[in-house]
Amino acid sequence: MPKIILRSPDGNTHTVDARVGASVMETAVKHGVPGIVAECGGALSCATCHVYVSDSCLERAGAAEDFEDEMLDDATSERRPNSRLSCQIRMSDELDGLEVEIAPEQ
Amino acid sequence: MDTVTTETETGTLIVGAGEAGLGIAVALRNAGYTAPVTITGLEADPPYQRPPLSKEFLAGEMDEENLLLRADDFYQDKDLRLLTNAHIEDIVLDEDSAGGTATTSAGHAIHFDGLALATGASPRRLPVPGGDLDGVCYLRDIPDARRLRTLLPGATRVVVVGGGYIGLEAAAVARGRGLDVTVVETFDRLLQRVAAPPISEFFRTAHEKRGAKVLLGASVTALRGSAGSVSGVELSDGMVLPADLVIIGIGVEPRIELAQKLGLDCGRGIIVDDAARTSNPAIVAAGDCTMQPHPLYPTESICLESVQNAADQAKVAAASLMDGPRPERAVPWFWSNQADIRLQIAGLSMGFDDYVIRGEPGTEQFTVLYYRDGRLIAADAVNNPHDFMAVKRALAKGATIDPTDAHNTGLPLKTLIREI
Ligand SMILES: Cc1cc2nc3c(=O)[nH]c(=O)nc-3n(C[C@H](O)[C@H](O)[C@H](O)COP(=O)(O)OP(=O)(O)OC[C@H]3O[C@@H](n4cnc5c(N)ncnc54)[C@H](O)[C@@H]3O)c2cc1C
Ligand code: FES
């Protein structure tokens, strides 16, 4: 199972096992990792699953598509070049060890 | 069953293991509640998301595991006792305390000293002959969606009864598979109950453009069958639409049976105040089962069927159970994905007396802003996330957007937000 390393706004780091095909958001929420709200449950409608992908993983995680990109413009926390909506990153074996920081405000 | 077991632990009992029931449990734990918490749900599945049932799950883009709201170990970690297949049939309150005893249909007794009702809603049944034929489906829970998912590949002609969100979403999935799809709606426009005419017209055109047929002002009088399976849908004008799959999405009825047995005040739903308290202030209720004061016009009572409401009201209900201060209510919002169209709704448009169309519906990217007494109350944004976010933010601040400028797509909506 690919692992995801998430840094929560409270400063704690959580390492969780992801099912291949599950999103980063889904994996974090299911295991009770604090910080991701995910009001829409992954429907790309709420922008409350905002994360910053660590630079070393950016390329592997891929870029946001148009709709996600527009949602990110209006996310509550500052948008950065490495911002993503975590419901749109689907886990695969290639993403094993993905490191993300959860945005402080959702 | 005749075995009766009695639990000695008390604590809080939550009836209903949906978005609202789970939300109450999580909020109790987050607020430091340490007594036992039991969530009982009559379904076989642990709490899961319903929205994908008519969207990604139906389309085969998600599996059942993706639907679950929490992992198994989450319940253990948070010390939440989750009982599935547990239908609470009766509840008797103690005479001298806020507690009581609930009984499941298997004869299992659960004592509690705090009670929350999160019983949700069930789909309205179409009251016509032929409703029990094979190939006639509703869409509320995982078994419904699973069944529909297995029937779709063998279907050729699908009739969707009801032009609301769930019906239109299911129609889009069926059409996406290349099936022959007809949507039948009693009113003279789609989404009649929830949107302004331009949105209704937009979705009619959008579905027709994608190859579905839309029949408005048409009511179903019977479902016809042959050899036990549905074969057609008969309309009041005598026309019969051939069909081998019929999907019914004509709204829901809040589940109020238990609340009525408990003598709680009920309208269409269980009546609660803005702190999610029922007419018995010791008992709270949240989610689709409730009827609550409108957040902006509190003398009006409303029933909301959305994930956002269930989640938000659950937090309020948990605070009330712990006698804590009422958390700030969030702006109601909703979404619907139909084919490649993303509709995002901020606020509650019911009761609007004016609206402004921003952008050109023909481009499939536009927004309708709703006003009441000159004040912005809601927006439907079609493929327009910037507008959705701007209106959501304006409403959260109690601000408005001047209707005279709102149509001007040259001006970003967020620059038009004004204090009232
Ligand atoms: C197909 C579909 C698509 C949807 N799409 C969207 C969408 O895009 N966006 C959105 O915001 N909302 C959507 N909704 C609505 C949203 O899913 C609901 O508003 C939300 O799930 C309500 O949660 P709830 O916990 O109040 O009720 P429910 O999810 O109905 O949960 C209540 C649970 O309580 C159980 N129960 C009832 N009585 C008892 C009893 N006596 N004992 C034990 N258990 C009991 C029920 O079996 C049920 O499992 C959709 C709904 C459906 C069905
Ligand atoms: S969970 Fe809503 S946009 Fe990601």
C-alpha cells in the first residue's frame, strides 16, 4: 500500500496507508487526520481539502486541471504554486511516500 | 427474535448512521465528550456518502470502499460504538431524567442518557400500479445503487421519473452510457421546486443536447410490465413510453416515525430550533429528518436535504447535547454534477422575488443570482467556481452584491461584494 505523509496544521505528522485508487483526501479523512474538512466528500465543489504538495513530489502528483485551478484561486488559505485539492490526487504505487502539508484554514 | 439482552452502559444514543449521525458522534468526541457514544443504523453498511450514488458510483468511477465516510479503525480510535443492521423500533423515556431505553427490532435494549435523532429521509414512492415490477428502481442507498449499476449494462431504454437533481444526475449517467433516456417531469419545467426558470431551461437544453428526451407537464399513471418486468411507462394523456429500466426520483419524506412515537412536534420533518433541539429540549435532531427555522427568515420553516446541512446541524446538535454554546452556522450550499456540467449552489434561493442572469446560458458557463427584497440570498453557478465562491463568501459575511452590476461579467463578482 502506498504511504502518504501529511503534516497537519497542529504541527503533527501523520503517515497513513492508502488504498490504490483512493484520493489523498479520502485516505486522510477516513483515518481521522485533522485539518482536511472535505465538505463535498471529493466532488470538487468545496475547496476545503486544500494541501501543499512538497516540492520533491510535485511532478509525480501532477498539476491541477482547470476547474480545480479556479477553485484554488478562492481557497481560504493562501494559494501557492504547489497548492492542490487533495480529493483530486488519486493514489497509485508511483505516489508512494507522497508528502503534503494541509493548508491551515479550509 | 426472542433473546433480550440488556446493555448496562449509558451515554449518548444516536439513531441513524448517516452523515448527520456520524457528524454528531465526531463532534461529541471533538468537544471532549468521554461517555459512551452508540450510533445505530438500520442499514448493513457503515456511514457512507450518498451523493456519488447518482453520480460517480453509478457511472462506475467509484467503488463501495470509496463511499465509506470513515475507516473501521476510526470508530475504535474514537471509541464510538457503531451498530449496523440495528433498527431502533421503539424508545421509552425515563420519567425523571433525560435518559431512556431504546429497543431494536432484534429485541436488543440500549439505555441512554442523551438522545439524538438522525433518521434521515426515505424516497417518496410513486403511487401508481406496477411499482413493484422488476426494473423499477429508486436511488437512496447502496443496495439501490448497486442494483441500478447491475441493471444499466443490460438496459436499452431508460425512463427517469422526476426532473429533480437525483433524477437528472442518473439520467446523465445513463445517457453517458449511450442508452435511450427520457426524463418525465410533472411540472412545466425541470428543478421546479429548487431553481429559477433560466436554470430549468438551461438543464433541459443541456440534457437534450446530450441526447436525452425531456417531457414536461407529463404525469405517470401506471408502469406496465410483461413477465414481471417493466416494459413501459404510461402517461396521463394515454401515451406509453417503452422502457426496460425506470428510475424514480420524486423527492423524499423525512423519517419522523420515532419522533412521533416520542410525542415530539413534527411537521413535514421533526421540528427543531436553531440549536437543533426538538420540542423536548433534551432530545436533539439533525439532517434530512428535521424541519428548521430558515437561517435568514426564522419565522419560515424549511426542510433541507444536503450533506452540508447534515454536517453543520450535527455540530450544533452535539453542542446542544453538551449544553455548550451554539456554533456559528455556515452558509448552506449544495452541488450537482450532471455529465460535464458542474452546478454549485450557495445560499437558499427559496422565496426569491428577483434574479439576475450573469453570463450566457448557451455557453454552459453562467450564474443566476437570487434576490429577496433587494438582498442577495443565493446563487446557482454553472461551471463557474469563481462566482460560486464569491457569493458563498458574501453570504457568510452577511453582505450583498448589487443587482445592477451583477450581470456584468467584466467585473469579477468578488469585487462587487457590499456590506448591507
Ligand atoms: C442519490 C443521492 C444524491 C445526492 N446528492 C447530493 C449532492 O450532490 N449534494 C448534497 O449536498 N446532498 C446530496 N444528497 C443528499 C444527502 O445525501 C443527504 O442530505 C444526506 O445524506 C442526509 O444525511 P442524514 O444523515 O440526515 O440522513 P441519511 O443519510 O438518510 O441517514 C439516516 C440513516 O438513518 C437510518 N435510520 C432511519 N431510521 C432509523 C431507525 N429507526 N433506526 C436505525 N436507523 C435508522 C437510515 O437507514 C439511514 O441510514 C443526495 C442524496 C441522494 C440519495
Ligand atoms: S473535498 Fe470538496 S473539493 Fe475536495
